[in-house]
Amino acid sequence: MPFDPPDAFNIADYFLDDRVREGLGERIALRTRDGTVTYAALQARANRFANALEAAGVRPEERVLVGLPDVPDFPAALFGALKMGAVGVMVNCYLGASRIRELYAYTRAAAAVIHADHARTFLKAAQGSPGPPRLIVLGTPDDDALVDNSSLHYVNFASHFDDPAIWLFSGGTTGRPKGVIQSHASFANTTECYAKCVLRYTPDDITLSVPKLYFGYATGSNLFFPLAAGASAVLFPERCTAAELFAQIARHRPTILVNVPTMVNRMVAHPDADARDLSCLRLSTSAGEPLPATMHRRWDDTFGVELLDGLGTAEMWHVFISNRPGRVRPGTLGTAVPGFEVVLCGDDGNEVEPGEIGRMRVRGGSLAHGYWQHPEATRHAFAGEWYISGDMMTRDRDGYFSYQGRDDDLLKVSGKWFSPQEAEECLLQHRHVREAAVVGIETEAGLTVPEAFVVLAAREDGGNAAAGPAPAHEADLGAHVATRLESHKRPRAIHILSDLPRTHLGKVDRGALKREPRVSNRDPESRTAPRASGSSP
């Protein structure tokens, strides 16, 4: 089951060219609002990009930034870079100039493929940057001609299966993301183990993704996995809102929805949720951040579509723990994907007993080479064939894992450890709460206390539940947790926000929450319900 590639192996062949050789060239690979793209057409466009990149001076093993929205030229440019032996670095095209300038310096990219709509920001970032990449700006006459007039034919570079193929970026909730170097073999391995054995993609599947293609979760589930099966993927460049997602489902009738907990919550909370027809979906996945059991059950009650929560990391490329169709346990991540071994260890390095919290270690054929220019972090996280993460979990006797948070997210209050997720789940059970995040705040006395940040749900009459004095809501929520949580787990303050801050990958930015302005009305030794706080976004 773990993939055993030949020495010469390029994933442009595995995911794309092999489908054309199999006679599937006229099948639909991509679906957009403007029409469809066949496998043969996608291959031809990728070949043009490979030839254009060579003409621009790019050589094998050099980095190529792909900074495009979710349109067919994104996968064509990515496959073009892979075809010529370059390394794809997928970036969010909406980043600011300062962040792009940092990426230029960090990746030392030889070229960047962008669209004219975003050229101003990328050009501004190049000013003063040492050795900025050659920009290929689609939507301009010269660079459109460079690509459009390139040959439709290309002989793929004979990459070694262990050669770097794509850089991903670690998606932690604090700090600057690190470049994770992944090989050609990693992407094929997870496709064989997870996409084919767990989700069982078929040629008739149509996928639709909430996260955009630059996020490795979507690169797999909404591009590589369907292409490996001869299926098709829906691409749309618009910002993903619940309304936009419902419109895309109605237009394309996908069979697999690639989802994240934030959007699960927004879809369930949409005022017209009960009237939406999701009967085309055979399943939805969820990953990227914890999915509370309460939210999972709301999804089940509202849409009746099986929702498979799972866990993946950039260091192992994609999902390696997942619930299975027909065997879903809300509140858990599921069991280890075939081909991967996952163990939970204590501080002494020994495996913990079922039900005890331990730090996750995982091994399998999708292990990354390490972090680019972060040798200390690489030595800490990669130990031989194992990746040692900061994820803390429990596992029951049936092998189902439950997420407890990051090792730096767990809180020790009054001498006792607990996971903030327990308090978050409790808050989510309140009918007025749409989202909740709990973080540890250090007091002036040097003690750590939990504080909650809450986004309120809309009222049933369409109004905002936050209408009215916020302290009254905070007192109500404080009374709610006081009767359901042990004293050391109760948030010492509850802050009402209009929205939770997010990282570049859409996860809750807990570091930003710790910096959120607040008033000093906490009692760090309080054993009663939290006092009301007047803080605002």
C-alpha cells in the first residue's frame, strides 16, 4: 500500500500525463464558471508553461512561485514547473508587498507566475529585493505571448522520486510559517494511501474546495486526488463565503466537498441552511483546525451529509488520520490512515496508555526532507523516519484519536493541565455562540489563566444575538460554563468579538488573541464564574 516509486519519477506524469496516455484526454479535468478544461487541454497548457519557464531561464531544481487565483492556469503553471524539474512554491496571490518581499528572499525563486490583477503588489515587492524572480505576468501582451506561443509538446524532466517537488508552508497558529520541502514520492504516497484507500475517489467524482489551491490540503483534495482518479475539480477565484459555496454546489453538483471547520460553522449558521440542497454530496471532509463535536452534530442535523474529520500536517503533506465513511465518531479525528503509523508519547518518549494525553509522532512514506533554512527546528521535528509534532492527542482503545491542542496551547492552571478545546466545546453548546477560542493569558503576577473569545450567532429572527449590552452576554456565558466545567477550566474573562483573527491558512490566530486589548478585571485565583469584560475587537 505505501507507494514504491521507480527511481525516475515525476508527479506531473503521475497526476496528469498518465491520464492522457490512458486514453482519458477528453475527460473533464477542471470545471469553472466559464466552462470546462479537459485532461488533454490541461496537459497542453502545462507543456506551454514548461517551455515558457525554460525560455525565461529557469533551470531544474530552482524554485518557481505560483501566485495565481484558483483558475485553470494555476494547475497548468504548477505542472509546468514540475514538468521541467523545478520546485513549485504556491503562495497566496493576495499577500501584501512586505510578505512577498520576504518570500522572494527566503525562496530565492528564479521565476514567479502571477496575474496582471496582482502585478502591482508583486512588482512593488521586487523593488529593493536582492535578486527578485523573473515575473511572468499573465494578462499582459508580452508574457501572454511567451506562454501562448510556446510549444504544446514537452518531454518531462526525469526527476528522482526523492527530489524536492513542492514547498508547503507550516500552518502553525503563531509565528512565521516555515518552508517544508516535500518530494515527488510524498504526493503519490498519500494519494495511494488516503485518497484511494480511505476516500476512494472515482472517475465520476466532482470535487469542490473551501480552501484555495495554494493550501496543501486543497492541492491534494481538489487537484491531485481527483486527477489521479480521472475525476474533475471545480475551481473558482471568488472569496469563499457560505453563500458563494452554496451557489457553487448548485451550479456544479459536486460529490466531494473539501471543507474546514470555520466554513462548516458558517454553512450551518446561514439563515437559509435548511433550504439548501446538498444531496449531490457523497461526503465532506474537514481538516485544518479542530472540529468540535457540537458543530459536527449541527452539520449532521442540518445537511445529513457524512462529514469526515481528519488531521494532516505540511510535514507529512496531507491527511494521515481520518474518520472513515460509515464509521464516523463526532469529536474524534478517526484512526490512522493505512500506510501511516501514529503513536502518542509522554515527555519521557514512551508511548502513553489509552485515554492519556501524549505528543504525536507519525511515520510513513510522505515524510518531508525538513524545513528550509531552519536546521534547529528540523532536528527537533524530524527524528529518523519519524515526524515529532507539537500536536497533543488522546487515543481510545479502538484506535480513534481525539485532538487536545498544540503542546504550547495546553494550559496549566492551579497546578492542573487541561486542553482549551474542552472549554471551547462547552461554550459552543450555548445557543448564542457561533465560534469560540480559549487561550492562556499571563497575569501581572506571572500566572496563566484561560480567557475566552466568542463570536455570537445570529438570532432566529435574523438579527444579531450581540444586540444589547455585551456584559450581559458575557455574564450569561460565564454562568453557562460555571455549571459545566471544573473551576480551573473556566475562562476568567469572556470577550465578545465580531470575528476571530485568522492565520494565512485560515486557522484561528491564537497569538493575535493573546495580544487582543482587554481591561484588567481578572481575578487569577477566581473559582467562580468569570466577570464581564468590556473589551471589543
